[in-house]
Amino acid sequence: MAERRYLAFDLGAESGRAVAGTLADGRLVLEELHRFPNEPVLVGDTLHWDILSLYRNVLQGMRAYVERYGASVESVGIDSWSVDFGLLAGDELVGNPVHYRDRRTEGMVEVAAKRMPLPKLYELTGMAPNQIHTAFQLLAMRREGSALLGIADRFLMIPDLLANFLCGSEVGERTNAIHSQLYNPRHGEWERQVFKRLDLPWDIMPPLVDPGTTIGALRESVQQATGFGPVPVVAPCTHDTGSAVAAVPFGDASGAFLSSGTWSVLGAMTAEPVTTAEALAARVSNELSLEPFICRNIMGLWLLQECRRAGERAGESYGYEELARLAESAPAGGPLLVPDAPDFLAPPDMPEAIRAYCRRTGQEPPADVAALVRCVLESLALSYRHGLEQFGRILGRRFEVLHIVGGGCQNALLCQLAADALQLPVTAGPVEATVAGNLLVQALGRGQLASVAELREVVRRSFAPLWYEPRGNLDAQYERYLGLLR
């Protein structure tokens, strides 16, 4: 396999980075070239993303690539979080994209339910309704009488919008579109019934493409700003979870996966969408990577990130490794929480929110930082067990292993707690699953890789996972966790 090099941009809720991937002899080698913060901005009462700062850093990452490797690159691709979007009128950005944690969508699921029964919405879109989804953001704008919807002639989700800035493309990519609650996974297109019943603008929606599609070449202005030539822009799996799932080193279909980061995305591969009443009750969503999968979004390491930020504000600075070591020293069997409880969506002080939750549920609050972190990590592991039990019933399948990928797989205590809670072996890695998936889907789209099977073989050769076997069990804690759910 001849050496070829690709450039990926991976944008997360806290930061973004530019990573070069060199693919040769069946192995992928990564090199981070540029990392930058992604800090939301509160203007008045509205929380925005700073999209132009993100774009400036994309250009800076491209210049860093040229300085390191020269102008020769096979393609460029961008992935990001889902649900958020920008609006264009002609070639102009209309307004600044709003953050999914903005409060404008509060109550919108209930408003939507009066126009379309939620089971019907689920049947059509395959997504468990969540107020952060794009449909409810657009519904909030419609109800507020937003003038932007009358001005805009094109809707693009965040990675598609940044690709537009780079190459002028006006398409959406399906792995992100499915997160909108406006897409029908059985038909592979926007679902007109949802637009009609929720009174949302149909004519601004873009045509859709599959991951791996070449969607344009860099604009001349971008070429001049970066030193590149007319490099192809490829839509990878533009949803970061879709890219991460592409890089899960599955051996067969008996494994489940966990993409662990700000959100924990617990999932399993499927042949077709699952929209039964039991799946809706379990809040199972149907999503896409190179293949379809079902999953549940769990609040994830957001809780730990916010605890760390609260500590910094109080003058107590801890690294994530130090927090994990502290948690190992804390006794097992302390207080627990349900990570998806509304209490933890966007509290001003996460440690206090956790303590208040414990008091409200009749538990002794964590006494110190070690107990606080242990509470978060044990609760996450127990939520994985609950999710996989639900998946097993819905799919009629027994899972043999859990593959954890993403930044959270570096937390050895969380991986061990997951193995203990599930009574299954856990594999950890690759850490950089999202970037690896982005790069390898570009390679698949550009013809260097011939199949999904070959792509996953490259992952296995390139990133040796760590294995965790069960050492104990968390059965007693799990019974208490189920009590909290009830």
C-alpha cells in the first residue's frame, strides 16, 4: 500500500484539533498539528458557538500541515458534534450558530408532541426525542418568530457549514443529518411529514450524501490563505460518533461499543432501524456510521469535566489522571446518581448539583473530591450495564465484549468498573477513534481502502487495545442504581 496522507479536523464541545494521518503498509500513523479551544459565547440570554473562531483555526491547522508536510495531501475532512447548525442566505452566514445547551428548546418536545405523537415521530426518525435535537431548535425559532428562517435559503449542520466555507459545498452528510430528528433512516432522506406537522422550513434543507463522498475542492481564497492547491474536501462520517464507530475494532457482531467522551454513546450494530415501543421506552436511537447502529446517549464525562472546572474556580486544580487516582482510593459502594438526570444537563456548579441530588434521593453526599469522582465513575459504569441489558432484550442478542473508544478509554478505573459492572471483558482503544475514523473514511472514499472490513483491519493493526477482565462485581450497587431509576 503506497503511502498517502490525509488531514482531519475533529471538533468537540471543548476543543478542536487538526490531525494528519499517514496510511501506508496497512497501518495508520497520526500526528496532531494544531489544537485549539472551542469556547461558547453568551450574548444576552443566548449561548452561541464561535463559528468564525473555529473556521480561523481550521485555516491555521491547514497552514500547520503545509509547514510540516508541504502542500501534498489527499483530502481534508471535518467531523464535529451533532444537532447544531448554521443558516446561509446565498454565500452569507445568517446569524451565529446557537449552542445545543441554550435554554430556547426547553418545553419544545412537549410542544411538538401536541402536533405529532412522539411514538409516530420516533417511528419516522428513529431518534428518541431530546430537546437538544435540531427539530426542536428550529421549532423554538419558529415559535419565537425568528426572522432568520425567512431570510435563509440553506441549512447546514456545523461540519457541513465549515466545509461550505472551505469549498462552497451545499450538501448535508447523513451521519449528522440523522441526529436532527428530521431524517428518515429507512428512506435515507429528510422526512417531509415531520417538517409539515411541526411547521418547519422544508425548502432550505440540503441534498444529502453518504460518508466518504468528495464534495468539492478548496476555494481559491482558501488556497491562497493556506498554501494548498485545489485539494479535495471529503465528507467523512461528519458526526464525531459516526467517525468513532467506524474505527471500533470489531471482531464480529457480538460486541457492543462505547464512545466515551463528553457524552458516553453506548451502542451496538444493527442491520436495520429498530423503532419498537420497547426501544422508544428505553430511549434507544438509530444512528449511522458506515453501517447503521442503535445507541443511547448518556451524559458521560461531562459530569467529571464540570466537577474539574468547578474545582479550578475554587482554586483546586486537578488533572484527569490525578482525579482517577483519587477515586481509586475512595471506598466502593458510596452514593450513586443517574447520569442522565436533568439535574446534570447544565448546572452552574456540578459538585453542588451532585450533592443536592444525593440529598434529594436520601443518600449521604460525597464527602470529598475522591468520593465525588468515584460516585461519577461508578454511576457511569452502572448506566452501561443498564443500557446493554436493554439492548440485549430489544435485539435478542447476548454481548460478549464491550469496546471502549475515545478519550474516556484512558481512564483505567472507568474501564475496570465497566468490566466489573457488566461481567464482560472490556477493550480500551483506540483513544483517537474519532480522528482515525475520519481519516480512514476519507481513505475509503478516495479509493485507498477497498472496504469497511479492510478499514477495520487497519485499525486493529495500528492501535493495540488494552484488555480489562472482571475482577469483582457491582451487583449491590446496581440494585441501588435501579432503585434510583425507578
